[in-house]
Amino acid sequence: MFQTTTTVKQAPGPSGLELPGWFVRLKDNTFRTFVDLALDYGPVARFPFGPSRALFLCSSPEAAKHVLQDNHKNYKKAVTYNFLKPVVGHGLLTAEGDLWLRQRRLVAPMFHRRRIESYARTMAETTEELLADWNRLGPDDSVDVADAMSQVTLSIAGKLLFNRDIGRDSDWIGEAMVLLFRDVNQRIMSPIKVPRQIPTPQNRRVQRAIDQLEELVYGLIDERRGRADEYDDLLSMFMLAEDEDSGERMSDDQIRDELMTFIIAGHDTTSNLLSWALYLLSKHPGVRRRLEAEVDDVVAGEIPTFSEIAGLDYLEQVIDETFRLYPPAWTVEREPLEDDEICGFHVPAGSIVSIGPYFVHHNPDIWDNPEGFDPDRFGPDAPRPERYAHFPFGGGPRMCVGADFAMLEAKMILAAITKRFRLDVVTNHPVEPEGTVTLYPRHGIKMLIHRRD
């Protein structure tokens, strides 16, 4: 059970002879160790990384609201995001200050609610291509739905944001991202960080992955050069944008950083959500039957329309509950500019403050049966959770700009799959969450695809 006392000024956590064992656990399985920290030490757990810096793991809505919203001006992205910069540079994910504000304003029109409605058709047609492939499978053929969801969401992101289908590249892009995310995680947790310039086998693998992604991104830029005004997508927005003061346009390197960010963020979180949703539905046949009944009743054809999606209330509950159990952005890290106090505990400037949606979403002081899958928690008759008890897209000024896009995409794909197929996890296939930059299934999720007709 979580401890709830906030009277101690020094946050509790492992110390002394306990620390070496915790460091070993962190290196072996960061995600599982963070879960144990939250369970053992309560809403604010302190983990020292040296004499002058500590990590504070926060697992209460009050802490999340304080850091992300109420006192957000005292916080910047934590130093841990620096390890992502070789991949995404100074894109929207890692940018700060005026650069972040300018880029946020630039991309916001792409994710306006009215514009998102126009994306529904492309989402449906792309999903139909995937389901046509599934329709040719035999009864004993299995599919790794983690790979399949990565392919379809990457195709959608490419078509809508860059006017190019990059879903065919999903295999190597997925492998590259897993490698890069694991490398980032290892560097964050390792006390000795080998410079990337030293050609170790690991560094060479990482650099090859970055080179592959850059080749794709710079190829997109080169293809569009001189024709940016012919398109109305994110890539053209970046290429045509001018600085208000100087009138200069973004350099290719700046555009590269933003495209790299959206290739990763534009599909990885949604593909993970869908993978976990299909897994949970296979383990809870009663919930699946109820969802099938709603989809059959509302969706007239084989693929849902935008207007039909609005009538799928139980589908939204299933997605909200999946977000609760397996939030893709499982931890969000900030660094206080000045000393702060969180839930009564002193947090020095320069600390790493980890606001964990996963830990808040699993807090037994907030949720009954927190490990159970129960979409009725979000039903019309259920009390609404407080704002920062359920926040899969973050919060405050830096809340995910693509939240509405991701929700529509998840609903379209999951409704289309439910209408035509029933998926079951392959017996004895290991399903285990791994938390690096996102929370994804470490071994994939192999499932048998059954046609509902």
C-alpha cells in the first residue's frame, strides 16, 4: 500500500547499504524498479544518484498537478532528455523557451479539431489495407500485433503529416527505435557513460540506426524542395515557416529535428496503446463481447465513419482504461530551476522529478482494484477521476499537441478491427511491459486472427 504521510521534509527512499542493490535492479529493469520504488516509499520517493543529484519519483495527482500545471514555470525538461537529442535534436519534444513556443504554435493548426475530422477517411482507408492482409491469413497463422499496429499508425502518420506512405519501412524503423530507446535508457541509468564518439559495438549500432532515420527524413525534405507550396501538410508548414523577426526559414537540420520527433511521437504511442488494448480484450472476453455488440450496432459498414465513431461510447471507455493500465508515456521528467516543495517534501533545484502516469494510474489509494481491467470506471454513471488521476497525454502547457489526433486514430483502428476480427493471444507467448522512452511489449504480442463472420 502507498504511504500517504507528507510531514517528513526529506522524502523517503533507499539509502546506505540498500543502494547498490537498487542500482543493480535499475540497470536490469528500470520500469519494474520504478514500480517498486513507488510501492515501497509512497507518493514522493527519493533515489540518490550521487552527492548532488537525486531522482524524485512522484505518484500522486497532487504532485503531477503541482509540477506540470501550478508551478510549471519553475520547471524545465530534465537532463535525461539530453540523451534523446542525438535522435530528435531540438524538436518539439526536447525544445525549451521561445523555440518550443514557436514550434508549438506552428504545428497547432495541424491538430485543430476541425482539421482532425478530415483525417478520418485516410485513417479508415489505411486500416482497411491492413485488414485486407489479415483476411488472407489461415486459422493457424499468428501476427505480432505490436508490429502490425506500428505499420498502420506509421502509414497514417506519413500520409497525413508528410504526404508519403512510410508504413512499408515500419520493420526497420521499429527496430531502430527500440535500439535507440534502450540505449537512451542505459545511458540514463549507467554511472559510466561511454561517449558516443568512441566506436564501441553499441555506439556503432546506434549510429547506424540514426543514419537510417536521417536518410529517410532528409529524403522527405529533398523530395519536397521547391514544391512546398503545393501541399498542405506538416512538412510544408515547416519548410514555408518564417521567423517573425528575421524572416528566415527553418534550416534543413531544424526541419529534420521536427520530422524525427513526429515520426517517433506520431505513431509509437498510439501503436503501443492499440497493442495493449487488443491484448486486454483477448484476456477479458466479456468486455470484448460488449464492445463487439456496440460496434455491430453503430457501425453500418466494415469500416467506421467519423460520425459513427462519436457514437461508440464503450469503445472510448475501453481506450481510457487501456491508457490507465498501460500509458505509453509512462513517465514524464522535469527539473526544478529553484528549490521546490512537492507534497510537503523538499526538492532541490537541479533534481530529476519523474511524474509517472503509470504510478498514479496504479495507485491503490486512488483506484479500486488498480491492476484490474474495468472500462466501467469511465462509464457515464461512474464518478469522473480528478484531472491528474488519469493523464495519459501529460498536462499543463506542454500537454501533448496530438492528443485528439491519437484518440481518433485509436478509435478508428480499434473499431475497424473489432467489426471484422477477434484476436486471441498465442498460448504461452510471454507478454511483458518494458519501459524506456515509451511503455511497449518487450517480446511483442503474437495473436491468432479469427474472422468474426
